[in-house]
Amino acid sequence: MLVAPAMAQEKVLRIGMTAADIPRTHGQPDQGFEGNRFTGIPMYDALTAWDLSSADKASVVVPGLATEWAVDANDKTKWVFKLRPGVKFHDGSALTADAIVWNVEKVLKKEAAHFDASQVGVTVSRMPTLRSARKIDDLTVELTTSEPDSFLPINLTNLFIASPAHWNAKLAAVPTSVTDPAERAKQAWVAFAAEPSGTGPFRGVRLQPRERFEMVANKTYWDPKRTPKIDRVVLLPLADANARTAALLSGQVDWVEAPAPDAMPRIKSGGFTIYSNPQPHVWPWQFSFAEGSPWLDKRVRHAANLCVNREELKTLLGGMMGIPKGSVSPDHPWWGNPSFDIKYDLASAKKLMTEAGHSAAKPLKVKVLTSASGSGQMQPVTMNEYLQQALKECFFDVELDVIEWNAVFTNWREGAKDPKARGANAINVTFATMDPFFAMVRFVSTKAFPPVSNNWGYFGNAEFDGLIAKARSTFDGKERDAALANLHKRIVEEAPFLWVAHDVGPRAMSAKVKGVVQPKSWFIDIAPMSIN
């Protein structure tokens, strides 16, 4: 009698995230860029994408669902995007220009049946000039901005394209007893999140909020280079660094983000691989410029930046950080050679604080809103407690207010004047510096004041708005870099941040995970990986 061969064992990758909850799965993730990394990029595509295939070169924007795009030569508020033919959503429906228009309207058109206010904050704040979309033909769409904006193709990496047909099916299944259109739409989005449909290399199949999320391979994915070799990915929220590390060492997971620094030797000796690479990333305190803020005096802002021994902090973190000189590094085209040098200079810091009227007997009280974990937050409690002690030497009396990560991240757009800032005059939210808007514009433009985007501290004036307008309306690459260098120079000189660290994205993985490329990016691509 012939015996059928055993079925090949399913190849499963289990990931321990820093988030305390599963990032939203409906196409616009929350939980910061960890959401984009784990429930955005794997399940969805955007018109444009980050090239995550190299560990040596900086990630650049490449075609995604759009194969090409161009700004209108006569009206630079209009862009035309050509769509990739033959792409299917997980539910089998086709990608068309109508789907792109639908996805723009889900966050911009309040009267649209599928408008979802819960998706607006994490989308519109990342592309604030986008105003509308119009179908030209089935594979061509026109996007319109409120002003000339050369950053738009980069910003569009954050607009993940969900299936309109699948959402409409979920809407049709809402009981007819629910008559309020907004409530019907809300219930349809909840149902969609439980069974998502994008065009990405993985398809969501099981959601247990705060516990786990499972995705399976989309073997018919349109890009052969990213057709998954892994059958199933399991996401587990593990906010505590020690808990993540223990889960890895015990075999509960195959991969953890930001392992505990003091466990690095044990992780390595256990046969695990630790990946790291300098990232376009800043770990800061962002200062409030609201009336009465202690940071309104530039001497105080400069003193804080001069009072931190970053080499000592790096040692504390097991070497897993980079030392910043600004939002970008001195070898970056946007550097601009600022006159203020961010370094450890205790004597100069104390002198500035004395001039500003502060002393050991009369310290300056400041309050910082931070989290115990989260996307790109590295080791926030350890790092903030270090800063609290370090700044004491320069006559700062630092109060730390540690709350849940998503609440901090939400207040980042609500602003320092909002009651949910809890009286803080600085906020600790890390940020990406991959593109001009993310690196600089959203923190120093008066047009980005809350709740539009992330100018939490209300920093800005006509000078900065002018520098931004010059860069945004410049479509030649070299000229734009020069304009952005002028902007970065002035940001460092005015110091609306305490620049503490650049992340290197440490993640520890089982040796059985193969094909890992740790790019110079906040993101990483699971699709080409395999499991032995």
C-alpha cells in the first residue's frame, strides 16, 4: 500500500513587537512606524514605495502600485500617476484608478460613504498638501495638492491602498437595523480590519486585539521578487524589553525588536543574530513654544543640548545608538553646516543656564511626556532616566510622565496646548528623517500646527515658512537639497529639539530566519525572508 508523504511543515515567523497592541490592520496603521512596518508594508502597497533591498545604500523611493509619475509642467499642483496593470487585491478585485480615488477620499472627503475619521490622523498629517484625486482612465489618476509640493511622491508611501470592493461587501453585511450612515461605515471598517484586503505579499487572517495577529502568504503577489517564502507571520505585542528578550531566548518568538541592551551578550551566546544599521531617525525631546514654556529661552535649549554625554549613554545602551549633530548627519546633503555645534560641553551648558537665571538652588522645572515602549522609542525609560540625571548637573529639574505609547503618539498631533499633553512642555516621540517633510517641515512650519501635523510645540515664524516654501516649490534635486540644507542649518541653530540619539534599529533573530536585509531605514521587508 502506498503511503502519502507528510505535508510539508508550515513555515511560521513569530515577531515580538515593541507596541503594546496590534497596529491597526485596515490599511492605515497606528502605533507609529512600527505599524507601517508590520501591518502596513506586508499587507498593502502604496503608489510609491521604499526600496528596502540594500543594507549598504540609503533607501530611496521606487515605483509601487504606480509605475511612473510626473508633475504637470504648467500647473505644479497636479501630478499624474500611471498604475501597474494586472494587480489584484486579496479578495480578487482589480486595482484601478477608481480604487486610488476611493482611498484618497477615505481620509479627505468627509461626505464620502466610506470616510473614516479614525484613519485621518495617521494619514493626512503625513501628506498635508494632498487635496483630491481624479480618475483619468482605468490606469491613470491625477492627484491635486494645495500648493506646489515636490515632496508628494515621498509622502505617498504612507497612503496604503485598501480594497473598495471588499469594504463594500462588508458594508452590505451590516444589519439593516443599523440605519445611521456613519455607524454603518464604522461597522464596515471594523469588519474589514478583522479580514483585511490589500494588494501586498501577505494577507491578514486572524486578529486578536492586544494578543496576536496572523498573516499568510499571498502566493499570487504581483512582484516575483517579493513573493513570500514564509507561509505565516504571527505578530505579538510585547511592550517590555525584558519580556521580549525572554520570549526570544525561550523560543516563544523568532524575532524581537529592540532587545534589552544588557541581554545582548546572552542573546549572541545563545546563537541568535543581532542586526543593526544606522537609520534615518532622531530620538529627541521636542520642546513647547507655547506661552509660559521654560524652553522659550534659546540659551536654555542650547544648554540642554550641551549637557548630555551621549558617548556615556551609548555605552549604557550596549553601543546600540548613533550620536547626532542635528536631524541629519554632517555628510548628508541637507546638513547646511549650522553654527551651533551639538556636543557634550558641561561648562558651556552651566554658563548658559546661569546667564538665563538658573542655578542648583534655583533649578528650571521641565516636564516631559514619554512612553515605556513603542515604535522607534528605543529604550525610553532607561534613556529618559539618564537624561533626568544628566540635566540635573545643568540646573534642570526634570519630571517624567510615562504613559501608554499610542496616547503619546496621538498627543503628538494634538499639541502641547491640548489637555492630553498633561502639562508637559516637552514630548519624547522619535521621528524618521527619510524625507524632507518627515525630517523637518512638519516640526517648524506654522501650517503644521496641531492638529494638522506634528508641530507639537508650535515652533515657527515667517523665516521658516519662507525656507520651507522655497524647498517645497523646487523640483530640481540639487537645488532642493541646497534649500533644505538652509532649512536644516537654521533648525539646529534655533534648537527646537534636544537631539539625543539616532537609532540603529537593533533586532535579534533566530538563526533559522534567513534572507534578512537590515536596510538603512526605519522599515524592513519580511517578504523576501525565509525560515530554515
